[in-house]
Amino acid sequence: MKMIYVTVAVMLIGMAMSAPPIPAHPEGILYKPSPLARARLDIYEDLLCKDCKNFDPPFKAFLNTTYGGRPVTDYVEVYFHTYILPIHINAFTMSQMIPFLWDKFHNGTVNAAFNEWCFANQAGFQDVAGMKLNQFEVMEKLCTETDGLFGYTKAECLDVLQKQTYKMTIHNAQKFGALNRVYTTPGVFLNGVEVDPIPATATDWKRFLVPYFN
């Protein structure tokens, strides 16, 4: 079951925010090119969200299936977005590597692999252990542990995070989420409409989406 963190304060902050700038291209990280796209899925995730961690494996299993002899991703565009829940204070720093990876490789599967690593290693960045880390320690830990795993070095990672190169990118991603009425993670939207409940298995996903492929 999805975690829902909605408070009056958060709602008021969201309402008070100015609109985000119009992006140069559609916001989000495209998972794979979709030459026969019949539908669009927008997935809003928080790297330190346990529900996102549980959501990811069956959804990725679905994305690795086929339909009519072609990859299912040929028929559905999947865009991943960053949306950080207020309780996950270290996710803002960690998430700045997401647009960096996209700018470096323009390969959504690389971004997906990074997200999967973060899900698998959530414990070190949240709860009791994570709350003891200051933001410079978060940078050091993340960059040391991912050194060489996703095509960047520790030095590159530290440079991006210490200079906060993508701080405003993540800030604006949060605004895009609020503008699109995202209030929890994972947040799933099909053709702009929220999906609730979210399909639980790869089979459920296929049963749900195939009617939109025709």
C-alpha cells in the first residue's frame, strides 16, 4: 500500500509555490525510446521511499516483457520523475545525480540502474544511520560507494554535488510534481490521469495496459 504523506502545511506550501519554468523538453527521464507509442506512463519516485523500492521490481519485470513480438516499451513511453517526500532529507542531495546521468548519457536504463542501486541501499541513507549524516557525509558516502558503477568517478560525483550543479533542476522537478497534483510516491499517471490502485505484478500491469496499445 502506498504511503501517503499529506499535511495541511505541505499543501499550503505547494499552493504557494510559483509555477515552474517551461522546460526546454518534456520533463522526466525517458526509460527507453518508444517508436510505436500508444500510451504514456509518468512515474514519480523518491530514492528513499520504501514503497518505491517495492514498486520497482514488478514494474521493471513488466517493462522487460513483449507484446506482439516486440518489447512492450515500444508501445508505452515511460518517464521517470523525481518527487521527494519531506521526511527523506537526504534524497534531495542524492537525486541531483539523476539529471547529471541523463545529461551525460541520455540513456534511461543507466538512470534506472542508479535508482535501483539507491533503492537497494536505502538503509544507509535514511532511518537511524541516515539521520546521523550531514549533507557532506551523504555526498562522500554516495560518491564513494557508486564510484565507477554508472560511468562516473568519485571525483566527478563530488564535483556535481558540492557545486550543486543540478540543485535547481531537482527543485523545479518538485514544482512540476506539485503542479501535476502528485502527493505521494510512487505516483503513477497514465496519459495524465492518476492510476490508483497501482497494479501489483507484471501480469497485472500487462492486463491493465494492453487495452491502450490498440
